[in-house]
Amino acid sequence: MIIDFFLISWKEMKHRKLRSFLTLVGFFIGIAAIISLITLGQGLEKGITQHVDSLGKDKLFITAKGNVLTLGLSIDAVKIKDKDLETVRRTSGVKAVAGMIYTTAGIEYNDILRYAFVMGLPTVPDELALVEQSQNYIISSGRGLSTGDKYKAVLGYEYTLKERYDTEISLGDKVLIQGQEFKVVGFQEKIGSPPDDQAISIPLDTYAEIFDKKDEYGMIIVQANVGEDINTVAENVEKDLREERGLEEGKEDLSIQTPQQLVSSFATILNMVNIVLVGIAAISLLVGGIGIMNTMYTTVLQRTKEIGTMKAIGGKNSHILLLFLIEAGLYGIGGGIIGAILGIGFAKLVGVVFTQLLGPGLLVIEINWWLVAGALLFSFLVGCISGLSPAYRASKLNPIESLRYE
């Protein structure tokens, strides 16, 4: 019997195709937006997690507090000095330490000036290897920085493209950084992050000279000894730095984070953005719900005689109520299905475009079928709730008056 209710409702919806489609529009836009936004947010979080995991779980990143999400930028009043780096180097459980710094500067080539990040990296082999590993820097051609280098530079992937300076840059060419000439000795592989792919690496000592940043770091990278608990090492580093800087516990001015904590920081921001965007998309669902309610009220008026006939031949109020609730629910789940298809398609499309522009790995699109199932169930429930008032009104119609209705 319940199948008959679905069949009657489905036939009624097919009978009024245009009205049914227009009713679904507002609803499936909201569902599509929610599914695509959540899928993209989860994909970005997973991509970041995989990227950080690939750097190793034995690393710590030390920056000035308030500067965590702009690693390496020394823009705070708090400065990281050589004595801080040496203190960390002596800390129990620490295997290796390296300091780096970067800022935005003008890079000129072929009489074209563009701005990008310039990084000061150590040239001591072990320290440079630690920085490159933690930042996922891989040399694609030429060589990396080495001991004794002064005015030498390693360029990011985008400098191999003709579009950046209207001509290709080759090994051995000269570029101007802050008006100082640097010889190109190497290029990095594509990372997929525009700031990294546009960055230029120069020796740390040379950076200090041309930017007047002597005895200063933007970030210290720490590698723990094999078998050491990274959280214990972080506590030891925090304790030693606090004592070296003469600060009270709880008033530390440097932030010490593990890769997992960095992921958590990004995840928190992504979740906040997702909540706001999903909240905006939910407005479409509200509009769609109102559209279903309006359609169902119109349907009740148009089918008043039909309702009277059903009651005259033995139909109960509960049957009428259920019939119209199911029809409203079908509007909801119909919009949900269309919205789910559009949402998944849009997320997949963004994933393809993202990969083409920035490279693989940073956005990992995986369809969460529990999310899709939940969205469809939610759609059906919203449809039923939207149709509750019109359905109740239909169930209470007087059969004699209904049969006389014109």
C-alpha cells in the first residue's frame, strides 16, 4: 500500500513537470553547494595532511608567536637569534637544527620587475638538507646552494616558464634581487604552491647582507633523534628557550609546533571557513523549503475535488496526510539527488583544475558517501517538514465541500 502512495505522488509530479522542476531548483542549489564545499574542504585538509606527513613526524618548527601561519617571515617585534639556535642545538633529544628566513622582494629579469619570496637558506650541507626535506624542495636541474656560495640563487619552478618574464631563464643567467646581481645555479621541481614555486633561495649570509638582517632568523627547523618522542623534545626545547630568554612559564614568545599541530591549525581555519560557507548555502535550502511548501499548498487547492473523492470512497485523514507528505518528501529527495550529482561533479572539476594549475597532492578529492547519504536523508526530511502544514490542511478538508469545490 505504501508503494501506491509513492506511485501516485510520482505521477502527480510528472504531470506538472515545469512546476516540479522549478520547485527543485532552489533546493538542489543548496544541496550542491553544501556537498561541494564540504568535499573540497575535506580534500584540502587531506592534501595538507599528506603533504605534512611526507615531511616526517620527527620535525619541529619554531617561529615568533603570532607568526605561525607565515612561517619564516620575520615581521614581529620578537626576533630569533643565533643564541636561540645554539640553545636548541644543545637541547636533549635534538639531532639537527637549521635556521632560515624569507621576505618579499623585487626580482628583476629581462627589464621586468616582479615580486616574490626570497629565502635565506643555510649553505652547510646538513642544515640545508634539513631545510629542503622539511620544505619539500627538490632540485630539478643545476644544483642547490653549497658552502662558499655568495651571490648565487636557486629559482622556483615558475621561473622555468616563459610566461613569467616573457622569456625563459637558463642556468648561468643573472637576475637582480634588491638591485643585487645573482647567478642562477639551479631550479626546483614544481611543488604546487604558487608562493613556493615563485620563491628564490639565496645563501643565508648573503640574505643578511642585502636585507640588513644579521643574526636573525624567521624560523628554526628541528629534527629529533631517532626513537625520541617528538612531544617530549618539543617540551625540552620550550623549557631551554624559556630559560635562555629569561621568561616565565606560560609567557613564552616563541611558538614550537609539530607537523601534526600545524595540520590542526590549518584544519581549524578550514572548518571555520566551511561553517560560514555552509551556513550561506543553507539559505538556499530554506528558500527551497519555502518553495516546496508553496507548491504543496497550490497542489492541495488544485486537487481539492480529488481529495473529496478519495475521502468519499473510504480514504482516511491519515491516508491523505501521508500522501501529501510523501509528495513533499519526493520533492526534497529529488532536489537532493540532483544537488548531490552537481556537487560531486563541481568538486571533481575543481580538483582537476587545481591539479592542472598547482600540481597533484595539495587537493585530494574523495567522495564521502556517508555525506551524500546524509544529504539525501536530510533533503527528504526537509521536504516532508516543508509539506507538513499543507498535508495537514489537505487531510482536514471536508469531503462534501471538497466535492463541490470549483
